Amino acid sequence: IDLLESFNRYWRIEEVFIPAKRDRFGRRFRFARFADVMDAQALLDKIEGTWFGTYKLRANLPRFIREEKESVDGNRRNGGAF
């Protein structure tokens, strides 16, 4: 299952990042940034525990908030990240 396609069922995805680093058990992790999230906790509750094939999704709110980036047209971008 394509991660981007799967997350788009819940909310519009702005960015997905899959680092090469693995956790201490050798598992990979992923980051998704959702666009225009007004209530991050409600979105988290909605996607927590979703199954992707044989993998159960564990979602967290970000520990660190990245600064908003300014887009090419000069508008600010923001969104919730999981």
C-alpha cells in the first residue's frame, strides 16, 4: 500500500519523509505532514491504530515544531506533522 495514498484517506498530505535511520529494533519509521490541520489531536485520534497490511500505525504529535517556510509565492505554509 502506498503510504501517501493511504494517508490521503484521512487528510490532505503535504509531505512524507522516510529517513534511512532505523529504530533500535531495526524498524524504519516515517514522518507525514498534513496540510491545514486545525485540530491535530482529533486527527491523531482518527488515524491511531490504523492497519497498513500487516503493520499497525503508531502516531504521535511532533516533539519539535519546524518553523513555517515561506513558499515561492510569498505565502506561509503550515500543517500538522505525524
